[in-house]
Amino acid sequence: MVSFLLFFYLINSQYFKIAKSNILENNRIAAENINKNFDDVRFYLNDLTLKMYSDANLNDICSRIFRGEFENNAQRQSLAFEAESLCYDYLLSYNFIHSVGIFLEDSAKTDIYLIKNYSSTTYQVHRAYREQAQEQVIRNKGAIKCYDVGKEHSIIFARTIKDFKNVLKDDQITGTVMVMIRGQYIRDILKNAVTTPGSYAMLVNGDGEVTYATRDDLNGQLLSEVVKEDSDGGTSPQMLEREIESLEQRLVIVTPVQDISLSISSFKNTLIEFLIILVILNLILVLLISKKLTKPMHNFVDQIQDIGITDIARKVDASGYSEIENIAEDFNHMLTRIQNLVNENYVISLNEKNARIEALQSQINPHFIFNTLDTINWKVMFLDMPEVTNMITCLGDMLRYTTYQYGKYVTASQEILQIKNYLYIQEIRYDHSFEAFYDVEEEVLKQVIPCLIIQPLVENAVVHGLKDKKDGVLVIKLRIEENMLKIMVFDNGNGMEQQKIREVYQSTEGTIKESIGLSNVNKRICLTYSVEKGLEIKSRVGHYTRIEILIPIAEGKK
């Protein structure tokens, strides 16, 4: 379904671009034709005014009127009628001319002679722009000039008339010929640019104002306002602009976005029908394939439901495609594993019961040992052997601490006390070959830590680090740094090789309850505080070993 929708979107967008490009090309061709039509109009008018400009009889009449060579007003009207007769033959062959005026510059500059289709409105337009037209033509070196005037933007072509009799003397201008083009003729030319139902064409002057348009409601409006009104949801219509040099204006052809969309509506409907058929066929195909693919899965699920919880010894039998067979095989392996775990759990439960019984029985043995040590201690006291008495006392305290506190949480002060008992015995054993130093802050003594978390580090330093050392130094330091309890044990003994350090970190053997080695401490810290590394060991063979533990204060209080 998604692929079909994507296909429809791509085809639709691509066809939209093609339709837009075709409309743009049609508008370009129409603009070229319109430009040629207006060039032809200018050519014909240029030819007409040149003929009038070069007509000796017409120029003679105009010169006589200009110099006042008439006796009365009736004779002047007769000359004007004669001039009109001379021009009339020129005008019959051009159906696009609305009116022609010849403005003669007599001494009073008041004589105006009108030719063809002149109304009072036309007269006012020509007279109002006579001097402006004459000045523009003079600046244009006598060539024909086109400009739009008035509120209705009449398009006028103008050319001056000279006094040929005195042309070598003073090149005197006797008048101005002004030709107005029929507005309907201009609109008919612009209609050739209408290539879609909603498109329209306009002529726009230098001020951006519409002079002529195929839509009457656009005349006199600004081009920017027209485009803004035709924008569809912020999308500007497609526009093509072309300079019409013959009219000294711009041709603007506008095609609304709706027309582009309309041009592809039939194609879109056909494409939608085709898409609906494809979707229906696709659904039928999906249902058939789905039924074939899901049947083995349904059989597999039914067998799983039949097995239940108490019948895990059964196995499922799945046939079909390879994926279902693989799942069935994995499921059978899982059932076998579950059955094995159930058996193992049963054995473990029995072992736990036996261990509880043994633990109750073993409580008798420590009491017997403590009582025996106490008896020996009293006997030694009577023999006046204080050092042996202290050793027996320390050993008894250590046995009680190890037996009753292991696996529990103790204060740092309790742990330090047992370390001192241990070191007292070891100093006597090793003939005081090392000296222990304690650097413990007062606030640390109340912090809670796991039992026997420091003693294994001290034992490692004494037994392995300071072995055969005559001037050994052992430092035990406890500090609180950044809300963490930092425990450090340092010795200046034999050091540890990197291989042994890696073995401490990588040991995966099960932790035995009585084990108090470095690996055991590392695992206990990792499990207790959910960290990746319980110990930080730094050592240099033959020089020193430093082991650090970081314990969160908040966790310690819990």
C-alpha cells in the first residue's frame, strides 16, 4: 500500500512539473506572437506617419495654415477639409486605428484639425498631451513615439510635421500627427495569450500599472496587487513577462495554480482508478499469502496452549516454512532447559534444608572452641605469660567476629578493631618485621560497611607483600571524599605482577563463604554496590602495592 501511494505521489508530482512546463512553453510562444503583432502595428503606423510626413501636398497645406496663408476662417476650414481628404486614403487600410489628429502650430497655437472618429473625449486626450508628444518626438529625433496617457491608458503614436518649404532655413516644425490605437484591437491581440481557462494577459507600464488586460476588472490596477489577489494559499501564480519594445510596455501572462492542477485532473482520476484496482488486487493477494503463512503459526500456538504449565515434558511438532521450524526447535530446547532447572531447583531446595540443619548443629562447635580458648587463657594467666594471653584474647575475638558477623554489615570501627587483633598476632609471628600505621578520620568510624571487607586486603599485604621484609610498612587509611568512603591499604613490600592483578579482576569461580581473598572482596563489592570493579589495584614489583575501595556513603548507611 505504501509503495502504491509513493508511486502515485511521484507520478502526480512529475506530471505536475510536465504540465507546468508545457503551459510555460505555450505562454512563451504566445508572448512571441503578441510581440510580433505589436511590432507589425508599429511598423504600419511608422509607414503611415512617414507617408503623411513625406506627402508634399499635405505638408504644403499644413505649411500654409501654419504661416496663416488664408484670408478668412472659411478658407482655413477649406484647407483643413482638403488635408483630411488627402489623409483619408491612408487610414482606410488600417482597421486598428481609432482616431488620428493633426495639431498645427499657427501663431496663436489654437488651430486644431481633426481626422477620423474624433469624439469630445478623444479630442481632450489628444489636446492634453499634444505638447508632451511633440517634445518626446523631438527628443526621439523625429522618429515615431509610443506612450500611454489618461486614466484609460490610451495608446498613442506621434510624429512631427515640418515646413518643407523652409526646412533648409530653420527646420521649422509645423505640427504633430497623433494616432490612437483601438483598445479592442489591443485586447484581441492579448487574448491570444489565454491558453487556460483562468489565465489572462496584461500590458503594464513603467509605473507597474495595468494599461490593458483581457479582464476588464484589472485595468488601472497595480501589478503587485493583481498577483497578490491571485495567490492561492500563499502560492504565487505562474507568471511570464516579456518586454514589448514597440509599445514601450511589458507583457505579463498569468496562469493561476488552479489551472495547472486542472490540466492534470483527468490524468489524476485515471491514476486513482488504476490505484484502486491495484489496491484491491493487493489486498486479495495479501489475504491469500497471509492465510498460507499463518496456518503453521496457528498450529504451533495451539500446541503451546495444550502443553500448559504442568506438562513441560511434551514437545511441539511444527511443520511449514523454516522459520516456524526454527522457533519450534528453540521452544523445545527451552522446555528441556526449564525441566532441567526445575530439577536443579528441587535439588537446591533439598540442599538448603540440609544446610540449615547442619548450621544449627554447627552452632555447638564454636561455643566449645570459645570455651576451650577461655580455659587456656585462664591457665596461661596464672603462669604470668601476658603476651600469650593477649594473643589468645585476640584470636577469640576474631573467631567470634568471623563466625557471627560474616555476611552482615558492621561499622568501620568494628572492622578496624578486628584488623588490630589480626595485626597483633601477625607482628608477634613475624617478630615485629613490619610496622602498621592507621590514618582514620573520626567521622568514618560510624560508617557502615560489609563485614570482612578490609581484613583480606591487610592479610594480602602481610602474607604476600611484606613476606621476608625486615623494615616493612603497612598503612591503613580511611577517608570521606565527594560523598564516597575511600578505603586504602598500602605496603612497601614485594608488589604484584600484572598477570595476578588481572586474575583478581577476571576470576569467575563461585565465591565460597569462607573465602576472604582479593577476588572474593572484589566480587562482593561489585554485587553489593552494582559496580563493574570493586577494587583498584596499583602495584610495582619489588616496591609497593596499593589497593583502594570506594563505597557510596548513602548505600553504606542503608
